[in-house]
Amino acid sequence: MRNLHASQWRNARAKYRACTQEQRDEIDAKWATWTGPRNPVCFSYLVRVASGEYQAITDRMRQRDRELKAAIDAQRMAEAACKPQLFEDDSK
């Protein structure tokens, strides 16, 4: 468990060091006032938000959701077109 925790901190700090100085300043300010747990997962979250990685992940997930919804809608339309009518249409 200790090795996992240390590995998570190393990864989070590596991503932090890859940020620009402005991004690191933003992360430092938020981390200094952070009221939640001070663990590598929370620190990594701040790094991802400041670096734009979190937004990119969210954008990809939303795009995938739109694609899945379109595929489901298309499948439903295809199934509805193939469904036989059981009763005559009385609206005529």
C-alpha cells in the first residue's frame, strides 16, 4: 500500500512539473487552501483541472455519449421501421 501511495504522489508531481509556471501557481494557490484530504488523488485532480486535461477528458466523454446516443437512436428508428403493424390504422 505504501508503494502504491508513493507511486501516485510521484505521478502527480511529474504532471505538476510538466505544467507551465502560471498553471503551477494556480495549483499552489488552490492546494494551499484545500480543505479536503491532502492525498495524491486530490492533488492530481487539481493538476488535471489547471492543465486542461480534465476538460479534455470530459469533452471526449461527452462526444462519446453523443455518438452512442445517435447510434441508439438510429437503431431504434431502424427497429421501428421494420416492426409490423398489428392493427389497421383507423385514422383514414
